[in-house]
Amino acid sequence: MIQTTDVSHIEPEFSRAVQVDAVTADGLELEIAATPAERAELARRLGLEELRRLHARVRVVPQAGRRWRLHVDFVADVLQSCVVTLEPVSSVIDGQFDVSCIDEADGEVTDVFVEPEGEEPPEPIVDGQVDVGELLVQQLALAIDPYPRRADASVPAQYSAESRSASADGADEDAGESPFAALAALKQRRDGAGRE
């Protein structure tokens, strides 16, 4: 039996809810930044050694049909472990994204069809709010390098592609020493002994 964990009650580490109903026709602009405690929690969630900074500028603009458009510019300073040496690798991630949000309380939302190359489906607005902080964290997770590597880090020779290629070429040249060649020689000796 497969056990599942209910995560619906778990609070996001970096929650910044925006009450979209309060946004005027001119739109809303705000800046958000993670506190040291929030950055520590996010570092654990994202598998980072440290999240030194997370800051964003957000613009929320109302649209027709109980929809809102979010534009977010963000910067994050992350510390990871090099996949080759395990030494610290520091990097700054500058990013931006746009998200459309829709109020599902109107009952107008139907099935959403997602095109692989198309725009992301709209985010639902729950209780008149959208959590900009959580949306930001999700985008940051996509932007983080999954295989961070120091500029001066080199792969050990025995694991390099060139070494593996040379080993394969050498194996072809030394095919006479392969197990199959040894078996063939043993068979020849046995057959020769049988004829004597």
C-alpha cells in the first residue's frame, strides 16, 4: 500500500499574499524580500548551502474577466556545492517572469489545456489572494543550476569523456586479449589435442 503525505496544511516558507481585489485600475507595485529565517528555510527546501539574498519587484495589473497579470523581476544570491569538488560555488540569479491569475470563485473556470510551447496556465486566486512569494520560489527553483561547477574544477582523468573514448579504442586494439579471444584459443588447443 502506497502512503501519501498531505501537504495542504504546510505553510510556504516565503508567503507574500496580495489581495487582488484591492488593486486599483492603476495597478499595484511592491517590493518583497526574504528574511534571514525565511532564507534558511528556503535553502533547505531548494537544496542550497545558503540563500544569501532573495529580493523582487512585483507589479500587479487588473485585467478583464476577473483576471490579474503579475510581472516579477527578482534577484537571488545562492551558494551551492560544486558537483566535482564539493567546494562552495556562489552565483547570482537575475530573472523575471509573468503570470496570469484568475478568480475561480466566479465559476467560469473550465478545463485548462496546456500547450508545451505556449503560455503557462493561469494561477488560481484563493480567497481573493495570490501568493506572490510562493510563485517566486517556484520560479527560482527552475532557475537554479542543478549541476553547479567551479570554473577551475576539472573532472578526474579516469572519468573524462576523452579517457573513456581512449579506453574503448584500446579495447578494440587489444581485442586479442579479450575473454572471447582466450576462449577461442582454448577451444583451438582442445580441438588440436583431440586430433592427435
